[in-house]
Amino acid sequence: MQQTLALAHKAAGLSEPNPRVGCVIVSADGTQVLAQGHTQRAGGPHAEIMALKDAADRGHSVHGATAYVTLEPCSHHGRTGPCCDALIAAGIKKVVASIADPNPLVSGQGFERLRAAGVEVEVGPGAAESRELNIGFFSRMVRKTPWVRMKIATSLDGTAALSNGQSQWITSPEARADGHAWRARASALLTGIGTVLEDDPQLDVRLVDTPRQPCRVIVDSLLQTPVDAKIFQAGGPVWIYTATQGSPSEAALIAKGATVTFLPDARGKVDLAAMMKDLARREINELHVEAGSKLNGSLIREGLVDEVLVYLAPKLLGPGQGMAAIGPLQALADAVPLQFHSADRVGVDLRVVARVAGRDAF
């Protein structure tokens, strides 16, 4: 199963909005790997189909073989046909799957169809790693919202930008490249209009290889996004959420290729919670946030952030702009509780991943 999980990791940044799945087919006696594959681009073959094709290309019969797969084989007609039917037709005798598919269109039905056809099914090996790899897909299927990861680069004393707004570059080139790797695995990258106007970011993946660029999302209550903003340069979808309707700039932004969505709250700002549900409807699994302290603070206060990805530089910058404008709090009990998930050195910096306590219990 470890080999199968390694294949599943190769689908990260490729298979969205589909889950990242690997498949390895082993001979009946368990002595020979007959074939392997992982999920391709949406609309392309799933892991099981890729493995069956690999077996055919190698001239291997899989009749009576065992298929190891990191997620329950699908049982419905979507962009492709049911993988469980393909395994049955190929004569697979046993399927070892890490975890059930949370998609309501599958959700155990794949296993049922396999068993009904006489295929032995074992579930469980590698479940935790498979779920972790697909935490955005599980979030979208179960909670109907993306998994929201907020990335912040800061000094050791918590300054994310100087008082004059300067923030490039607090962290090392290695940390910046690592941050782009996290961008690449996301379905969409989100920022606020303040960052667009102040920094004019491209908000794309440039420092690592990627098979596709994530969608870019802008929270822009007053619809101030310039039509010549660099965020349009990478190609692909740009989605703007606004609380302003009928602005003269709307038509120009649409002509530029942007999708403008009117989604106001009672205060005349963008309804952030409704935006998350809308992004899930647009099949966004992982949402990667790179924004300023104001939008970061709003997302945290509304309970919309699941995970923070923080790069800590070994330097002290003194007073300036913080990570997120969530305070001032009146009591320590009002703090947002986090749980450390990982801590690793990246170049000279420290990368810390922390999750809002209990947020991944779904």
C-alpha cells in the first residue's frame, strides 16, 4: 500500500477536483507487481483505469489479481465510467482499499458492487494517509466547503510586513519555492483587493513545476480590481467576489475574462461564509489564502480557516503589520486554539503547519 500511496501523491495538483488516488495491481500469489497508475486530469482516466491500461501495455493478464487502491473505486457515471465495473470486467479477484469514498454518489456503493460480483474487499490499510492527502476533497464532500489553508510569512517576532507595508522578502528563496509547492497543490488561490492594489501579485505557481495553474480568487467588496492587474497574466480562471453591483468596471473585468459574483452580507462586504460554499459548488477542494492582515483576520474571526501555514524567518523586525487582525482580545480564553501538525526547516526558515483544534474531525 505504501507504493500505492506514493502514486497517489503524484496526482496532487493534477487530478483536481477529483481525489488523488493511486492503484497497484499485484499477481494472485503476491509476488509480482503487474501494473500501476494514478488519477489523471479531470475527465481523464482514474487510477484503476490507468493501472489496467498499464497491465495491458505490459502484456499482463490481471485475472485473479489483487488491486491495491487508496480510495474506494467509484460506482457512478461522472466524467468517466465506474471504476468498480472495470475492475470486475478485468477479472480482479480482490480489492484492498484504504478508505471509503465520501462522495454521496459512491459512499460504499463501489464496495457493494464489487462484493456482489464476488470480489473480495478489504478496507483500511493506509486510511489516515489517504484521507490526509485528500483532506480538501473530504471537506468538500462532507462539509460542503473547501479546506482553507492560510499561508503567512513572518519574522520570529510575528511581523508579516513593516509599518510602511514592505514585506518582500522576509523569508528565504527556499521558503518561497516551498510556498509555491503548496500553491500548486491547491485548487484555488485567494487574496484580497488590498493586496492586489498594494502588491499587484501574479498569484500563480512559478517557482516549481506544475501541470496546471490554480484558479485565482479576489475578495473585492467595491470592485476595484484593475483590468491590467498582474493576476490576469497567468491565464485560467479569475473569480472576483464583490458586494458592489452595476459598477462601471464590472463589464471591463468580465471582458478581461473574470467571473464577477455579487455576494454581499448585511454590512455591505463580501459574505465570506457564502463565498466558501460557492467555491465548493465550483469544485474547489483546497483553498490557499495569501492575503493581508485585515482579510486574514476576517476569515479567522468568522471561523473559516482550517489550517495555517507559517514560514518563520530567523530575524526580528519589531513593530509592523501582524499576521492577522483578530484582536485585541479581552481574555486569553478568547484565543483561537490551534494544534501543531508539523514543523520543518526549509532553508534557514522554519515552516509550521497548525490546524484549528478539532477542525479536521469530519
